[in-house]
Amino acid sequence: MNFISDNVVGASPKILAAIAAANDGAAGSYGADAWTARVEAQLNAFFEREVTAFMVATGTAANALAAAAICPPWGTLLTHRESHVIDDECGAPEFYMGGAKIAGLPGMGGKITPETIDIHFENEPGGTRRPPIKGLSIAQGTEFGLIYSPAEIAALAKTCRKHGLRLHMDGARFSNALVALGCTPAEMTWKAGVDVLSLGGTKNGCLMAEAVIFFDPALAEDFRFKRKRAGQTLSKQRLISAQFEAFFDGDHWRELATHANAMATRLAKGLKGIPGLRLGWDQQINQVFPIVSQGLWDHLAAAGVKCIDWSETSLPSDSPVGEDEVVLRLVTSFVTTAADVDALIGHVKAYSAKP
Amino acid sequence: MNFISDNVVGASPKILAAIAAANDGAAGSYGADAWTARVEAQLNAFFEREVTAFMVATGTAANALAAAAICPPWGTLLTHRESHVIDDECGAPEFYMGGAKIAGLPGMGGKITPETIDIHFENEPGGTRRPPIKGLSIAQGTEFGLIYSPAEIAALAKTCRKHGLRLHMDGARFSNALVALGCTPAEMTWKAGVDVLSLGGTKNGCLMAEAVIFFDPALAEDFRFKRKRAGQTLSKQRLISAQFEAFFDGDHWRELATHANAMATRLAKGLKGIPGLRLGWDQQINQVFPIVSQGLWDHLAAAGVKCIDWSETSLPSDSPVGEDEVVLRLVTSFVTTAADVDALIGHVKAYSAKP
Amino acid sequence: MNFISDNVVGASPKILAAIAAANDGAAGSYGADAWTARVEAQLNAFFEREVTAFMVATGTAANALAAAAICPPWGTLLTHRESHVIDDECGAPEFYMGGAKIAGLPGMGGKITPETIDIHFENEPGGTRRPPIKGLSIAQGTEFGLIYSPAEIAALAKTCRKHGLRLHMDGARFSNALVALGCTPAEMTWKAGVDVLSLGGTKNGCLMAEAVIFFDPALAEDFRFKRKRAGQTLSKQRLISAQFEAFFDGDHWRELATHANAMATRLAKGLKGIPGLRLGWDQQINQVFPIVSQGLWDHLAAAGVKCIDWSETSLPSDSPVGEDEVVLRLVTSFVTTAADVDALIGHVKAYSAKP
Amino acid sequence: MNFISDNVVGASPKILAAIAAANDGAAGSYGADAWTARVEAQLNAFFEREVTAFMVATGTAANALAAAAICPPWGTLLTHRESHVIDDECGAPEFYMGGAKIAGLPGMGGKITPETIDIHFENEPGGTRRPPIKGLSIAQGTEFGLIYSPAEIAALAKTCRKHGLRLHMDGARFSNALVALGCTPAEMTWKAGVDVLSLGGTKNGCLMAEAVIFFDPALAEDFRFKRKRAGQTLSKQRLISAQFEAFFDGDHWRELATHANAMATRLAKGLKGIPGLRLGWDQQINQVFPIVSQGLWDHLAAAGVKCIDWSETSLPSDSPVGEDEVVLRLVTSFVTTAADVDALIGHVKAYSAKP
């Protein structure tokens, strides 16, 4: 039972088949192929407007390229102080931005509020002591499994406009957030004021399919050069585009994410009420964060449950972690089964029932 | 008939099957998977020594990361003035090196000689006017289809050591060069003095499989961070590794490259002797460069032959291109058929036979 | 009465005279001059060992170049979270390091302890999620006027060696710290384990004299290229070197810093005991940080006292700043007079005596 | 007799006196001082329009910052293939631009023509193989002592606009060019279409006074942050501004440059007609480039004449340098005397007269 991440599994059968189907024949390299053209049309339909899309190899590259598109080398990018962008990408955003500064903001569960941004600006010293703040990067959902409502995103976007910032959304788990909200892709992005989106397919059933989506064409200027310069322009780009085509076809993405989210909901419900265990953050997408005793974690590990522990810094202030406790991250995916989930719950209950 | 490049086709059936076979089950992300471990073992056997290998998404990234491994931001990298590194990667090496300078050296057919390097050093002004020269990057084969013999590589490596340079080999068409030379991978690389190699699989039957190979472990220090920071560490790395596993298994790479080279040889032989046409450079790997009249090119295009024109700067001095002439690049691959080649030759002969 | 900073005044008469005296005649450019050679000899004597020294134009450049000498583009530099390096140099260290990450550590009064570093390492997630930590930058004195004893520096250096870090000291107020400690320059630097030092003269009586000093010659390799590439190699370098020569001649630096420190001590003593006022941090060098009411600050401003307010984040935990209070920074220099200090104290007393 | 460069001498007496006069009293740091304000007003008058000016420490920094202002990290900057920017600044422009590419264009005597630019664009391959060309940097005067007429600059600017490029002028010897042309500063810059200028005072009588001048305010946006981030914002900026104030006051710059140019003219006239010697390029500013025998150079060196040899690549095609010949660079300055010049001529004549 592997709950370590949603990137430990391969592709959905449909997406794998699409790779095979795209293999034969000659096609233009570097994106000048029919698959890419079709995905671009799908994306326009998906977002209900014309967008500019660039396929890339990794989510890290998507985020770093997007960050560089909204923050110049001499600028500052705001993000949550425990965001993936600041903490898990080994300095890729700094590298792609050409040495810009990233300032980390606090916020429960990885979420940033307009007030936090306003306070940050109030504390700026003025003059030229700090690089000017140029952009905000938020994650939908966050590293702690939380999501922003369209209204919350719109409020952040309004605050961004007030301070002259561009808004980036890290959508590594875009599908899961969308399914959880039940809104349209447009409502969760450009209609709420998002300027550029990292749209991830890899964590939701693709082998490798990430894209940078621009809603503001001006921001996309020269981006094809920036992508190539980053070594992110695949010669046989149909490899990515074929995956995305299957991903969007017949709302396959929705099917996959709905399942993953449902498994997390089943898990959260099953865990709630078991003595000696509580959830660090609400379950909203495909992640569950129980706060457990070290003994329970050891018990689960011995039973073959694979998962990792997680940071407690962004817990709600009324949820302190005890000396002997640990926050676990349990991630479900399109291949997680109800049986897996129930078995995990069973292990927890068995441990809890011990005298 | 598409002779534009060896990256316009998909994967070989064996390699495509390997992707599908690698899809099921959970596996460690970011390279902690069984496929990657097996490829690493294969590479050690392939090179007859322990090597340090890193999979990446593109050949541009492989070259740029390798360049950065041998040349610091404040250094100068030498390469041929018409190399892929300097001319076709949209500044990726400069970006990855962090602003280092690339100095282009002259040389027939994209090949650099020890004398050229010595002359370059003799002309250096001293002091701190120029960034210190730190590395040399050569292509095996070159953009003009030529290859270095192991002895030529060893002579370049000796010159590099004399001047304190590290040696990188761009092996986007490594397999084709190896087959043409008939030597071992070891003889063409570390035994001849190569420090770091970009090993390309994409142009020889993979969908996307590139690797940076270090023969000097000291150069590989921290490289896992550099790769991650470049957005080149795939979460589902088995996608690349499975391709490489099939590529090396049973010398599949050799089979593919032998065919591609043979098709180019067939093409070159067929073209030789046709009036009004000559080859710009010797055919050594899977590329043929006929110098033809504009009229012939138009004729071929009308007949459905796809190919592109090429630079004439590095032609031998006795091969000037006439006013009405153009250098064509014809690239063969593992899917090129003898029938394709013969049809192309037929079109040329037909045009040539016109009154 | 200007207590805003020690960089609002010009040069000491002796240093100004040295600039004039160095003006005549031809001299080698870019540092190949007699003044530079003499300063290098002075520095060897000053530090009681051979050092490698490079003059630069600003303290920001000195710090940024030094940071880049100990931390590569793919690394992380540790420093205090309110250090000048992280907060006041507009991203210069990030720029010069080529996009490295700076991690801010907490600590009272801008000082870092070995324990803080150990805790930071314990919390590192491992793998390749974060750029590897390569160096530590400390300020002597800190932005809050505090200094490290040689024993404290040695303890930090020991912790650095344990974790494989190089140690940089930002010595913008090096002279003031040295005078306050009464130790030798050697004891405060290389004997305690410092690898590279930013030695500042500008804040202590020069017009523009900063240097990067290497105690480890290996770290200085290629530094002359790095400095030139940063636009920090002055063609008429004698302008800087002449200042430093006068600065070191006859321990002029000591004379200047002793006066500045004494004025701060006089100020701190005079302020202590006045009702409604306390010092945020101990006065150790040429800075005093009274915590005062907004009313007192307004009163001082109206009386012509110029100074700025300061961050309260690094105050001792038992020194909270009230709603109506503000932390002031008062900086003395070689031109501050006892009359200035006494007048300032007088204004404070007058306000305090009001009913 | 030192003819090595115009940066081997100190400051003019008037400029040195201005430094001393600016020393007393407190002044705002980082440019918030009265000297800087006055220089800004002088510059507006000098250029007959409002300009945005930033003082920096070196000409290399001025050029590199200006290059970065017109060419982003993912762009290409055009310049002469033997310009100071490409050949003598140790990669500073690449560093400041954040890894952009510099493409070197040919041209007699360091001068670029519109036709050369057009040809370069015609040869661009299209697609994303090369970073897009964003700017052109020309030197007034060139490394070979030649200057562009206002009409020539205007023609280049027109070509720049046609291709979407911004135009930078490296004015390290701006004064010398201006005096030689006899036109106004406005005519040589913005009226001809220059967007940004590196205005040098150091080579014409200052100790250290360089500025980046923007004629297009949009290009200057955020520049104060870029300068600070580059470690080029002096805390005691009055040091530079006081020099510039004296430089512009009463057209002191003109007086200095007129003398330097006159000495070069005297030298060129004196050398012409001496057997066995010819000038590589016309003498237009304060540099003379005789092509001499190695024997003559040895003779001059023995006589105490200091100068350096120079590149012959950009000589007119009808001026090949013989096996035993060398191109010398002789630079005059505001302190060069007619006696120095005549003595040098005398040495040449004496050698020439030998049997």
C-alpha cells in the first residue's frame, strides 16, 4: 500500500495507449505536430477562451518558467513560506528567474490571504534595500491539501493588482482542486484573475505531461525562446501532447481526479473518530494528514503502509503536535482502491484498539 | 519521404513496448526505481567501468548541464563556431552555465583540431580581459556528419590537459558515430580522455531518452542538485529509464544505428556520380550533404522529398557553393527504407537527366 | 545632528589628503600600481599572515562577491534572517551567486548560534528538495550593533566545518568591532576560522574603500576574473588603495573607530536611566538603539535630530515594543562630537521631564 | 613617456579639488545628496532634454548594466566582434544580462554598418534555434580610435528600429568623440536615435566617474534596483558626483578632451611620412595606431616609450600587417605634453634614419 505520493504510479491505460497510438509516422519536431495542435484546441475549449500553452517535461520546470514570466531577475516573488516553489524545487525558480528573491509568507495550511500580502507590503522598507515585489505564486491545492475557492482567488488577484503583482497558480494538482470545487476551469483561473498557470497532468494519470498556460498573451511573449533555452522543448513533443490529448478527451482528467479525491474522502471519513488520531487539515483533495503517535506510524510501517511525515509549521494554531506525535501525509491517486483505503483504516483501528 | 531529421519519427517497437511494460505498479519517484538502477548497471557494462549517469529530458539540457559541469559562470567554453551548442540551443548552455562565455573555433566540417586550440590560446591577451578558458565541447558526430577517430579525440584531450581544460562530448548521435567507427564505447570516450558525455537515445529510436554521463566522479559532485534545479529530474523517471533499458538490451542501439548509417551510405553512393551534384562533406554517419542547384531542390520538394538546407561556412575550402547552389542536409533514421532512399536517388537522376 | 548612519559623512582629513597625494603621475591601471602593492603588504602585517586581497567599490559588492566565493549557484547560504546580506542589498548576493538560495536563521540581535545552525540541518528534508548548504555569512558587528567574541566565532567556525560550510564575515564595521573587543585582527578572523572577510573602510573614515580578504588562497582562485566580471575592478584603483594606505598607516583606523565607539558609549550611558526609555540591545560598537515613545521621536525630529527607526524582530524576548513605541537607531562616526551627543541627551531629558 | 592608456593618469586638478571640496559635512547616502542633484541638472542641460542618469563605479559596469537594460537574459546583443563589450570586460555583459548571448559583427576599425546588421538578420535560421536579437551596442569611439558621424549613428538607429532593436552607445571616450565631431551631445546621442549611453569621465580627467544615461525613461524603469543589486550604488555617491560636477562645469570636459585629441593629432601628423611606418586607422580622437617593425618597437621600448600592441583583425583590407610588423596603440590624455609627443616622434625618426 503506497500512499507516498501520486507520482509513484504510472499512466492510466487510456493515456498509455495514446502514447503508443502517437508513435507511428513522421511528425514535425519541437511541437510542430498534429497532437500539439489538437491539445491547443482542447485547452481553448477547456478554458473557454484562447490561451497560450507550452508543454514542458516537469512540474518544477513549469513552475520555474512561470515564475520567471512574472518576476524579473531583479524582482521578488511572493509565495507561501512552505510552498513547493520555495521548499521542494531545489532552487529551480531562483535559477530560472535569474537570481530573483523569493519571500515566504505565513498562512495556515499553505494558504495565503490578502491581509498577509498587505502586511508584507506595509513592512517593506522602501528605497532600494529590497528587490521590488513583482508576483505572487499560489498553489491550488497547497502542500497541505487545501484549496482556494474562486472567491478567495479573486480576492488575492485583486490584492495583486493593487500592488502591481502578476498572479501565478501552481496547478500540480489542478484536476483534484477542480473536482473538489465543482467549478469550471475558467472560474478557477482567468475569471478569478490568474495570469499564468502550471497545469499538471503527471500526478493525475499521465507519465509526464505538464504545461505552462498563459491567459495574458503579453506575458507569453518570447516564451518559446525561454522554454527552448531551458532545455524544455522536446524534439518529439508528441510524447507529451498525446498524453494531454487523452487526458482532456472525454473529461478523462475528471474521471481520474474524482476517483483519487473520493479515495481520500473515504480515508478521512474512516479515520475520523478513531481515538488517538486527528486530522491536521481538512481533507479537500487527494491528501489526508492525520496526526498520529510515533507508535502508530511504526505499526503502519510494519504492516506495509508506505507514507512520509510532513511539516507541522502551517497547522492551525489550535492543533499543536505533541512530543511523541507526527504528522503523516497520505496521498491517494487514480489507482488507489477502496480495499487499500479500508485496509489502512483497519490497521489504524487495530492499533487503536490495543490496550 | 522525410529526410528533415532523425527526430521526426517515434520510437522503435521494442522501445515503445518497454514504456508500456514499465507502466504498472508503484515505483520510487525521481529516479529511485528499478529501471533506473538497471540502466545504471547497463551503462557500467557498456563503458567497461563505473560511470555516474543522470537521465534528462532533452539533448539540449544534457549539453547545457554538461557544459555547466566543466565551465563555471566566470569561465569560457570552447566549441566549434557552428556547433549545436553554440548555434542551435537558443542560449541554453549560457543559461545553465550562469553567464559564461562561449568562444567559437573554426574547423572544416565542424571538427576542431589541437592546433586550432593552441592558436586560440596564443591569441589570448592575458590579464583579466577575458574569462578564463575552462572546457572544450566537441560533437560526435558534428553538425556536418563528421566523426572524430579515437586517436583524434585523444589528441584533443591531450591538448585540453595541457591547457587545463575539461572535455565534453555532445553525443546526440553517439550510436551512429560508434557504429561508424567500429570501436568500443570506452575507446571513443574515457579511454580517449573524455570527461563528460551527453549520450543521446532520442535520435536513435527512443521517444525521449538522454543522459549525462560522467567518467570523472569528481565532476558529478552535486550534479543531482544541479539537475533538479534545472527542472530535469522527472518524477516518473522510469519513463526514460525503461527506454534506455530496451535501447541497451541486446545491443538494440547498434541495430538501429547500423540501419540508419547504412541508409545514408546507400544514399551517398547513389548520389555520387550524378552530374551537377557533389557531396559537401564525406558521408560518415546518418547524414548526407549534397550541394545541389536550387532547381534540383525545387524539383525534389515538388516530388514530396522533405529536407532542409544547411550552412556552408564549414565546407572544405575547395568546395565553394555557387550562386545558384544550396547545401542540403538529408538525414536517415532507423525507419528510413531502402525504397525511400532509392526513390530519392531516382528523383535526382530524373532531374539530372533533363535536357 | 545626523545620527542616520556612519556613511553620511565624508573622509577623514588624512584619508582625503592621501587621495590628493596619490593623484600625480602615471600608474599601472587595474591594480598594477604602487599604492595597491603597499596596501597588500599592510594587510599581511595587519593580519599577521599572507592574505589575498581585492579592492572593490562597495560593501554590497564585497559581500556579494564573498558570498559567491563560498556558495555556488546551486547552493544555499545561511545568514541571519535580518542580516544586511539578506535584507538590505537588493538581491546582490543572489545575483552574484548566480541564483543560489539564502536561508535566514533567527537569533537575538542579529547573532547566530551554533545551535541554530544544527537545528537548521536537523530540519533539512534530505534528497534533492533543497539546494545543499555551502556557507555561513555572519556580520561583525550585526545590524543591531552586537559583536561576536573570538570564542563565539570559533564555535561557529567549528560548527561550519562539521557541516562542510565555509565562513564569511561581513566586516562593514570591522574596525568598530575590533576596537570594542580589543583583540587582534587575526584573532577575530582566520585564527577563529573565518575563510573570507568583507573589510570595510567606508563607514570608518574612507570615501570609498572596501576589500574582500581571503585567508584561504584556494578560495581566491579565479577571483580576479570574478571581480572584473562584476564591474568591480577600478581602472584607477589607486583611488581606493591610497585611502586604505592612510587608513592602516599608524593605526589610523583604530583612532577613528575608537572615537566613534566612545561617542556611542557616551550616548548609551547618557540615555540610561532616563524615564520612559530603554535600550533594545547593549551598546557594543558605534550604534545605540533606544526604544522610545513616538512622542519622543517626534520631539527629537523637531529639535533637528536625524535618525531612522529600526526592526524589532530580533529584540530579546523580554523587551517587547509597545503600541506607541518605536526602536530608534543612532549611529555615531569619527566626526560625531561629544557636544552632539550631549545635545541629543539633553533633548531626551527635556522631553522626559515634561509633565 | 606613458602612451599605454588614458586611464594611467590621475584626475585633473580641478576635479581633484572638487572631491576635496565635497568632503565636509553630512549628506544623504546612496545618491540623495546635493552634488548628485546638481549633476542631474547639468546632464539635462548638457543633453538639451530631461535624461535619467545613474552614477556607477566603472565603465565595465556602465556597459554591462546598459546592455542588460536593452537585452533580456533570453536575448542576443549585437556588437562589433572586437568591441570592448565582447572582448575586454571579462564576461561582465553576459553576467549582468543574466546569460544572454553576444553576437560579434565584423567591420573595419570596430565600426558596424547597417548592411552588416541586415546581413546578420538575413542569415538567422528562424524558429527557436537562436535567442532573439534585442539590442545593438556600438562604441563611440571604437577600440581602434574611429568615430561614427551623427548621420552614421542615425542610420544604425534606423536599422535597429526596423529590426526591433534598442541602441546602446559605449561612451568611454565620449568627450573625445564629441570634440572630434564638433557636434552637440544631443546630436551625437538621442537626436540620432541612441536609447542608452555609457558616459565615461574616468578616461578624460576624472578618477572614477561613469554614468548610465537613459534617453528613454521606460528603459530606466527599475534601474535603481538593478544598480543596487549590482553593488554599484555608492553609499557616499558624492565622490562620483563631485567629479562630474567639475567635469561639466565650464565645459571642463571639452578642455581636457580637446587637449588629448590635439596631442594625438600632433602625433599622427609627426609620424606620417616617416619611412617604414604607416597608420592602421585614421587618427580621429586621442589614439594613434602606427604599424611598425618589431625593431622599431624594441627601439621605442628601450627609449622608455610605454605602449602596447593591438589587434589587426579589423584593419582595412588593404593594410595587411607583415610578418615582422606589429600594430601599436598610442593613447594620449589630458596630461600628455607636446614635448612627450615630439620626443616620441624623435625616437621614431632616429630609428628610421638608421642605415
